[in-house]
Amino acid sequence: MQNHIQDEKPPFSYGVKVGHVSTNAVSVHVEADARERTDLAAAWKIESVEALSADLQINRWKRDGIRVKGTVSARLTQTCVVTLEPIETRIDEEFEQIFVPEGSKLARIATGTTAEMVLDPDGPDLPETFSGDTLDVGPIISEFVALAIDPYPRKPGAEFADHIEMGDEEAAKRPSPFAALKDWKSGQ
């Protein structure tokens, strides 16, 4: 989620002027338009994005950081991996992310004398960095939705009908694929 890469415009973008953010949280509602939803569907390799919105609280964190906290909601159409029929997916995710300017001492990770990093998997995420005077929260919202998308969506009750399991008796009759290798070493 490195926000300092400015080479290509993200499919969903919403800039926040860092200089206008205060310690008091500001509520922001963001929605993707039709072009952005089409671009996101292509980026996520799904059929379509019917809706994408986020309700955010944006405020200062420490002296020069920004905290973005909120809920992202999306309604997507994916293809069922079993029936290949369209399936609607709803996503509602809460998130919180902290951003600091590049070069900030808050972005550096304190390491011990062994140069080992100790991270708490249940603890807060490390701050991300941004450059310039604008923080684009669009890619942040997009990323949290992308992480929540089921990579193998399946309609309720859909199962592979042509899949035949071998019984224990049939499996015992089949020769092991390693049987041919059994005598290989002794023949050398």
C-alpha cells in the first residue's frame, strides 16, 4: 500500500489535502462512479462492481501523521467457480491505517541490537508513507475491498457433480506411483 508511487493513476482516487487535516476527526463519505467501478472490476478480475463506498474518519496522528479509519462497503458480481453463473457478493469491512510523510522518524522501525524485527500479528499495522501534500485514500479503500474478495466464490449448495472419489478398497488395489522407484536404488 505504498502511496508514494505516482507513476500510474489508480482506478479509484480521492485526494485529501494533508495540510487541512486537524486533530479533530473529519467525516468523509466517498463513492466510486461508474468509470471507477468498471476500472476496479477489471483490476480485480471480476464481472462487475455495482457499488463501492466508504465512510471515513480522517484526523492527525501524532504530529505529522494522518489516521484514516472507517468502513468500506461494496456490492460485486463474481463468477461461481462451480457453475460459472454470476453470484452477488457483499463486502463490509472496517479498517484503520496510519500514514506518515516519507523520511519521518515514525516510519522507521526500531530494531534491537540483533537487527531482528519483532512484529505483533494482532497489533496495529506499521505506518505507511506518503509524499507530497496530498494523501490519496482511494487506493486504501480499494485495497481493503480487494483483500476481502473471495478468490473462489461459490453459490450456496453448488458442488462438483462429476468428481468421483476413489473408495479405500480401490485405492489399495492401485499400485503406488513410487513402486517403480523402490528397486531403482538397489539396481545401481
